[in-house]
Amino acid sequence: MTGPRDDRGSFVAAVKPLVDAMGGEIVPPDEAGTDDVVLAWQGEDVLAVRLPQLADSLDHILLALERKRGVPLSDLDRKAKQEVVRILEARGAFAVRHGVETVAGALGVSRFTVYNYLNRST
């Protein structure tokens, strides 16, 4: 039989992959800042999630895409780079200040090329 502490650990374990995927950080609820999201389980504050800044999120997304593909994004062929740009556009990457420049640098292409890829996806 599991007790309340076991349930809390299960809750944290269940939430952790989502927090990691977002590039967030789990902090104790008593250390939560005003911008952090406190999560409760069975009426008790269990953890707080510190969300990343948008620019940090873009870097995190780029690293995740690179890990998923198994090669640096700059080594991808043109078609794969276009697909990456479509994925990033769907995730709002280009709403971030300097998003195009950041993505261009990661892909090893010019800003102009990223804009061309964006125009092709519409």
C-alpha cells in the first residue's frame, strides 16, 4: 500500500518529463516566485515549476531537435532544414526577439534563407 509521500513522489515523477521538455525547472513550493506555477496534489502544494524565458525556450527546442535528429542542425540537408523551420514556426519560435537570427545560426544558413523557408511553408 502506498502512502501520501509515495503519491507525491509519483506525482513529481509524472510531471518531470513535461517540465524537462519545456525547459523548465522544478523548485520547492516555498521557493516559488511570482511567475512560477505551484502544483498541488491532494490538497497539498508539492512543487513549483519555474518556466524558462522565451529565448531560453528557443535554445532548448533547438537542442531537442538536434538530439532527436542525432546530428547538428547545420549538417542537415535543405529539405530537413525546411522541416525544422516549419516545426519551429508551429512552436512560435519566430515570435521571440532575434528568433530568426538564432535559428539561422543553428541551421548554418542566412536569415534570408530562413525567411525563404518560412515563405515556402505558407
